[in-house]
Amino acid sequence: SSSVHAFDDGLAKTPPMGWNSWNKFGCNINEQLILDMAKAMVESGMKDAGYEYVNIDDCWMADERDENGYYVADPERFPHGIKWLADQIQDIGLKAGIYSSNGAKTCQGLPGGYGHEKEDAEKYAEWGIDYLKYDWCYSPKLHFSADIDKILVANADYEAESDVHTLTGDASVTDCTNCSGGEKL
């Protein structure tokens, strides 16, 4: 028999539920569209059913960051800025989400978050962002496995050797159908 262990800290008792602009509109977004969708979530009863996030996906940012490395909202699509829009979303009882990528570029080729994590965190806090969708497009780490410090397998701890990313102990990969290229990494 198997068991699942979870923290009982009150966080993420349900999956994040909400609306994401990419699913319907891709890059064809602007502040009025996002605000209209937020209002529709309230009016349709989605908010009362537990949907709380309005996520502004790729293409919200300008082609370049400012001189200090901070994101700038696309001035044509979001003339009032992201803080204004987040405030509008929150004023109707929902939470504002935003998108970036862990690469030099986003999936649509706009400025990504790689190397600007501190500036981005500061800007998201300044804007009052509640949720971040962080993609992996153009990531320099895309083709490498994640750094693993420790993994729990069947109630036995396995420690990773430093900088080698191999497990010590008796853990092994037995099925590679989902491995990168069908090979053990």
C-alpha cells in the first residue's frame, strides 16, 4: 500500500483556480480585455464557485526593459500599467496573476526573467501581483535536470552528491519511457 503525505499549513488546499488569457487570446490581449474577463468571472458565478485568479499571460510586457532592468508594461496594450490593472482586478474581489519565463526571452520572444529575478520580484510586489506563471522557454537550464538536493522514496532518504546530480543509496530508474530521449540521465 502507498501513502501520500502533505503539509497541513493552510496553503494550496485546492489547485489554483482561475482564468488565463493565453488559453483563448494568446498575444491578442490588452487591459480592457483582461478587465472584462475579470468582471465576467464575477458576473457568471465563477468567483463564487472558487475561481479566484485572473492571469495575464505572455505579451503584456514591452519589447525592452527599462534602464534599471525592470519590466515595463506594453504602453499600447496596457496604457494604465499593470499596477492599475491588478488594483482593478483586486477591487472586484479577485487576484491578479502575471506571466514570465525563466529564459532570456518569453515563449513569444519578449524579455524573459533570466538574470532579472530580483528586479522582477520587486516589480511584482510593487504592482501587488498575487500569482506568477513562470514558463521555461529559452531557459539555459531547459535541457538539464533540476538540481536535486534530497528526494524521499518509499520513506527512505537519498542524498544527492554535490554537483554530480546522482543519487546515493539504492534508488534507480527502472522505466525510461518518460526520460529525455528515452535514456537515463
